[in-house]
Amino acid sequence: MASGEDDDPIIEEIDVYLAKSLAEKLYLLQYPVRPSIMTYDNVNHLAARIKPKQQRVELEIAMNTSSPNYCRSKGEQIALNVDGSTYEESNTYSAKMMDKQSFSSIQATTNTSRYAAAVFRKGELHITPLTGILQMRPSFSYLDKADNKTKEREAANEGGDSSQDEAEEEVEAITVRFARPESEQARQRRIQSYEFLQKKQAEEPWVHLHYHSLKDSRSEHEKQYLYCQSLDASENSELVKTPKEYLAMLMPPLSEEKVVKPVGPSNVLSMAQLRTLPLAEQVKTLMKNVKAMPFANLMGLLASGTDSTAVLRCIQQVALLVQGNWVVKSDVLYPKNTCSPHSGVPAEVLCRGRDFVMWRFTLERSLMRKEVTSIIKLPPEDVKEFLEHVAAPRVNRGWEFLLPTDVEFMKKHPDVAHRQHMLWLGIQSKLEKVFNFKKDDFLPKNSPQPEPLHVSGAQRLQMAQERAQENQSSLQKDLDAKRSRVAVKQEPQSDPEEPMDTSAPSSSINGSLNGFPASPFAHINGAAGSPSQELQDFVSDTFRKHFVLTLNELKRLFHLHVASIASEQSAFHSVSDHMLQDAALLCHCKQIMVPLPPQNAASPDQLKVFGLWEAGDDFDKHRRLLFEMFTKNYRIRRTQIQAKLNEELGDAQKADLDRLLKECCNSQGGMWYLKGTLQS
């Protein structure tokens, strides 16, 4: 030790003083995006302000607009985007060009107890503790202001008729609910939420400051406070510590700091934290967040090398198979002894309602929300939440299942698909008892049609006779009432060597064509394919309710009507699209040639729009004028329709215009569209 001390002699002793005059007011400002050789000392500082509790500082610094590096056209364009062309006192850039720059601070560290500013003078070292270390970075808040200006201009252009459009909406019942007492857990979540923190930060007022340059007399005066003001020995005690204690104070032993993990939003999932969970918990957490996904996507989210057999075992514990895709179970989303956040309905009731929605999606691709609500008898907001988990709204098609049917998974894992099918049969039997329905009550609207068979005329006749014999008992009453023959239009025979028998036996008056039963709407005592009186009555009644229909929507309403008829009359495959169109034309309707953009048409049938031309009332002339306007453009403003009615019919009443738009149109974004032509 003696030799070590000789090798490291003491060269000088320095007295260290602790200055406390600026102990709670001294900040260190850093500029990480600016080189150290390019300081802001000689730049004009326009404004400064601070929030002391949050340690937030903002500075406004002038820009040298005469510099050769300054682009004047860009500066003028930015000022125009932010403030517009009019001059106001609140404008950000009064010179009509970007002539200043803003800096906003962020805390470099929250613990500054080990940092201080020191000055050395005459063999004395004076140390002042730092209150905060702030990094000043450029603020681009002017871009937000420019964006708001743009949105305001767009809203002004598009919102000319917004107040009138709102008046078109029907009056809806409002449910009044009282907030329940907030639990301690909910209060803690609210306090730690980002929205609450932002609100608390906004509550602290800004304190405006005066900036003094480096060589200003006030700055020189304030620098003197960096020195200890009292150097009397009586007031300054010497450090009475052993060398080891002093060394421990200077360099304390390393200790693990307890870092409080930030509480993120409940719908944000960290994949890094997810990988640390057991496989079953990983699958449950993923399904609870995603709600519905194909099995291939689930394997992609898990760690590479994960055994698919183990994943299959886990997924069946927390999800059910719907159209080849996995959908999280209802009891996972709504655990026992919980309730709906919207209506307060118990979890058991919610699970039954959601199971019904998922079961229906095992049968068909689309559902109507009103139909579901009428059966499960739950509040609309709960039903909407069920549907949003697994479906998306489609115009004129209700809610369609989000994912395409995963046929490949069902082919690859037939045992799993069969097991899930048996589970659904058990769920179906429970739902039938709870909601008092039968599976036959729900006929799939979009069931796939069989492909046409290319068979000879004799084969078709034999199939028709066999089908007629099978249905003879159920059609006996019709045979007694109608003994006349039906002239059936045959398809061209596929075998040129074999003649086609186009006659039909008397036993198949209401028989079948190509193996499918003929429709009771088929024209009796007339040519096949022409609309019957029953079909015309249905079309006429439908158009008097809806006034405007696409061919696609007319077919959908027709199928719903067919499904409501008694079971012995439930086959209508022979009613073609042409028969529906002919029936519409015979019922005083006309096709409206709406110039729809190609991307707006969901199908060729969507391009065919029919409107009731003659209803037999005084309002026919209003509808005709409206239909003629839609032959020139597929969307029209309300003011244009008002002007056209005033020009042709005199001063049209607002009530007449409201009725016309309600009967024939839908609105979106201040524009009006014929019913059925507005696409999502």
C-alpha cells in the first residue's frame, strides 16, 4: 500500500461547495438534432414558456428567411396551408411565410438526483443540483393546424346539406341509462389511461418566460447564483467521512431499479410478452383479441416450430369452428358472473345470444340484424357487438361473415371438422329449447344452386315423372283443381342422335323440370316462362312498398316471400330473372338506366334498377322527374332535386321533397342515391 501511495501522489486539493440558490430552477437543455458547433446563441428567440410540474418547455425561434438555404416558395406555401388566405390576429405566421420554428421538450431522464452543473473558479468547485434534463426537438404542430384547416374546408364544401340531411333521419327512441358506481379497479384503470394523463397535463397552465441572450446583463447576473453565496467556515461544515464512505457516496453499489411497466390499452397485445406464456394461454389470448381467424394465420402468429397438433388441442378448448375458421367461444369473452358493458345483461344470457349468431353463420354467409334481434331478444348494441366480432355490414345483404370458408382446413382435418359439427348439433338442440325455433325456420338465402345437367330429353322426362310420382300425394289437391297441362319449355338436347319428347304426362302438371319442382307461380294455361297473376300481384305489392328496387333486391324479397309460404309450396326454382323483370314491367314499372360506375356495381343484377312509374296517385309526376334525373347521374344533391321540382311543378313543398327522397333514395356525404345503388 505504501508503494501504491507513492505512485499516486496528491497533486492538488480543491474545495467543493454546494450552491443552492438555483437548486429548484436549473434545467439543462439539450439539442440532439443540432450539431454542437451550430448553437442557437445568436438566434432571435421570440417566445418561451414552461409547465414547471410537468417540466415541459416550448421555445419559438426566428428563422433567417434571407438565407440562401431558405426556400421562399415552400415557406409561403406552408403559411398558406396553416393560416389560409385571410389575415387574422391569431395567424401562426403573420408575415405570410414560415418565419419561425418551434421547439418542444421531452424529459431525457426522470431521476436527476445524480446530476449537477459545476463551475470552477480560483481553485474552488461550485456544484448546483439539476432540476431537470430536457431535450429540445422541433415541433410540427403547425402541420396539425394545416390538416384541421383542410378538413374544415372539405366539411364546408360537403356539408352544405348536412343540416337538411339530418332532418331526413327518422326519430329513434333513446334509452336513458344511469352510470353505475365506479369500482376501485375501474378507477385505477381510468387514472392510468392515456386519456386521463393527457387531460391532467392539459390542466396545468403555461407560465410565459422572458428570454435573455448569453451576453445579456440579466444572464450575467443570474450566473452568479451558480456560486455558493456563503463561504464562511462557520456556515459550511467540512465533510467528515472516511475514504471508503466517501467513495461509496460517489460510486454507490449497483442496485436493480424497479421499473414500473406502463399500463397499455386493453386491446394492445405485446408479442414479446405473449411468447413467454404457455401455449394454451398464447392461443387463448390471441383468440380473445382477434375473435376469428383461420388456423393458418394462428400458426403464423405463434413461434416458429410450434407443433400444430398441440395447437389444435388448445384451440378446441377456447374456440369453435365456423365455416372452416376458428371463432372464440362466448364464455371466453363473457366469463361467468360478469355482465354486458352496454346494457348490464348477465353473461349467461349474452353467451346464449352470441352462440345463436355463430350457429346461424354455420348455415349461411349473411344475417339480418333485425331478424337476429327478434329471436334472441337482446338490446341492439349487444347484438351489434356480436356481429362485429365475426361479420361486416354489406349494403342490401345484412351482415356477412368476415372470412372466406376455409375448405382446405376441413379437408386436411376431417376428424376435427366432424367433432366440431357434433358440438354444433348439441348447441343447436339447446338453442332450439331456449328460443323455441326449428332449424327448418332458417332457410339459407344464398344456398349454392346445382350445376345444370346435360342430359337427353328422354332422361329429363323420366326424371320429371319420378319426381312427380314422389310428390303425388302432396299435390293431389292441386291435381283435382287443375287438370290442364303445363306447356314446359325444354332445353336443347345434348344428344343429337336421340329425339326429345317435349310433352308432359298428365301426372306432372305441377311436376318437375330437370329434377326441380315447378313453381306454383308458373303460368297456368299459358306459355311456360310468362309471369302468373300470383307473381304479378307479389311484384305489384312489393313496388308499392319500396318504389325503387334493384333486380338483386327484388329476387331477395321474392325468396323471402317463398320461404314464408307453406311447405308444400316451397319450391320455386322455375321462376327466372326474366319472369321477374316481365312481371315488374307489367306492373307499371320501368327500368331506370342509372349510369353507375363499374366499380360501384356489386353484380350485373345491381345495374338493373326498376322504379314504380305509375302508382295511380298524384305523386307519380314527382317520381318520374326524379327517375329522369337519375338517368343522367347516379348521385344528386338535394338542392338540384329541389330546383328541378320547382322548375317543372312550381313551388314544391318541403314535405313533398322529404317524402320523395324517403321513398326512393338513400343519402351519404351530402349526396342522394337511388335505393340499392349506394355501395359501401
